[in-house]
Amino acid sequence: MAELREVLDADRSAVFDAVGHRRKHRDRMRRLAERHGAALTLVYLDVGPEGARSRRDANRVNPVRPNVSDAGFAWIAEEMEPP
């Protein structure tokens, strides 16, 4: 988050790739963007539980994102608040 603030402080564009599974996290990003006069675009991938598991499992074979443990995956799925 500190790196994102630095980029926005420098008046540069940024892509922040995060789960954002709870409204409070997305609201925090909105406030940060507003403070910097930046436009915020939220991209929501509604892939469903099986699609999410498939993407996670593919990432375990060819890691392009940090791994999510089974417990972490279950917690995020349970706590998910769609936009």
C-alpha cells in the first residue's frame, strides 16, 4: 500500500491487483483514489467457487500470483462481499 501511495503522490497511474473481497477494503481504495484525485476502476471477476479454485490450482502449477492456502481460500470465499 505504501508503494501505491508513492505512485499516486507522484501523479502517476497505478494498477493495484488485490482480492478486495470485503467492502471495507474497496472503500479504503476509493478514499485513497479520491485523496489523490485519481479515477478508480474496479474489475470484479465473478467466476464462482469452482472457477476460483481452478484459477488457484492453475497458479500452483504455474505461479504468476502468490499462493493462497486452502484455509485462506475458504476464508476469502466465506467473507466475500460482491460489489
